[in-house]
Amino acid sequence: MKVYCYSRCSTCKKALKWLDDNKISYDLIDIKENNPDIKTLKEAYAKSGKELKKFFNTSGQLYRSMELSKKLKDMSEEEQLKLLATDGMLVKRPLVITEDAVLLGFKEEEWQSLK
């Protein structure tokens, strides 16, 4: 299981604590230093069953400064995936990728499936 996190993100800290408390092993990846590449994002998107917009960190400074809330609807999926791959700060975090599932953000009830 890969967990993409940002060390200064309070949601990521809660998620990592939950994983540790539940003794779930994971590979931690710093999303700012090693953002997911386009291949990883495409696979995660396909596996997730979620709409692509859910992969964006809509509360992030970069998302807001780029005015993506206005631009995403006019972009193709491929363009959106390429954009996500340019900067990990655009990606909703934590991003968890397992063999069977993809989790975005930290909602404990969704994370119960990891046990």
C-alpha cells in the first residue's frame, strides 16, 4: 500500500496516526517531493471509480491561485491528469493506493476497509 502525504498536512497526520494505531503497514511517499506520475494517476483514477475532480486538492492554495474551479470543466481528462502530475500539491491527500482500492482524503469509515 502506497500512501502519498504532505508532512505539514493535518489530515495526513491524522491518517498516518490511524494507520499506525491499526498496525497497518504502508509505504509513505512525500507528495510534494515525489508526486504521482501520470501513469500512477491514470491507474488510480481507473481503479477508484470516482470522478476525476475528486483527485484535486480543491482547498489548496495552488488550486485556488490557478483558478482551476473555473478551468477544469473545459479540460479533457487527459489534460487534467497531466496537470495533476505536474505538482503533488494539486492532488487530494492523503492519496492511498492499494491493489484493490484508492482512497482520497481521510474519512475513517472509508478507511475501515484497509483493516
